[in-house]
Amino acid sequence: MKKYSRILIIANLLLLLGYFNWSVFKKEQTLKDGQLVLLHLAPVDPRSLMQGDYMRLNYEINSSSSDFIDEQTATRGYAILQTDSTLNDNEIAIKYKIQNRRIFLGAESFFFEEGQATLYQNAMYGGLKVDDKGESLLVGLYDENFQYIQPDK
């Protein structure tokens, strides 16, 4: 009986490691091949006593889309965003989630090193990499000139 328990534990660990590695691989692929989308940020307070310095991200598109949310709206789905890009198709699908009549399109927090708040206080855009399945990852914050904000070393 102990032999089967050990085999079962090892098999579960291998499955868990396999799933974790697959998840990391998919996120790396999104970072490498995903389309960069810059979403305009609405201002928020960049401080948290418990978590250190961070910026709670509130995308401007969230507040304008809340007018269309009602009890009939699906709590999960795809939002079609129109981009300013003239190189490719000007629409991109991104997964959304609705909770308490608020739409979430990606990362809601951006953590940074203590003492870097002044660097990020002028951030105007959240940069998301979006893959062909609508999954998004936050890759950084951008200023009003669409330049990536580099942390001080």
C-alpha cells in the first residue's frame, strides 16, 4: 500500500510541475509574440502600507464601458478593442471579467521598488501584451510620449 501512495504522490508532483512549466512557457510566448496594446490609465494612489510601493491600475476604458454593463452582461468574455495601428487589422480581442459592475481587462496592480514612486507618477499608459487567444500580461508602464518607463538602477 505504501508503494502505491508513493507512486501516486510522485505522479501528482510530476503533473503539478508539468502544469506549472506549461503555464510559464505560455506566458513567455505571450511576452515574445503578443501584440503590445497601450491602455490609457486613470489616476490612482500609488501607495500601500502593507504591500510597499505599487500603482493600482485603473484603465480609462473601464469607466466608459461600465455604462454598458447590466445584469444581462456575461461575467466573462472577449472585448473587441479598436487600435490606432495602421499596420495590421485595427481590432484586437482581449479577455474581460466583470465583478461588481466593474470590468477588468488585465493586471490591476503594478508593483515597483521602494522609492521609485516619482518615476511612475507620470505614467499615462499600461502596456499589455495580448496573445491570439485574448490573454494579456502587463509588461510595463509608458509615459505620454508612448515611451517605456525604465526603473532606476
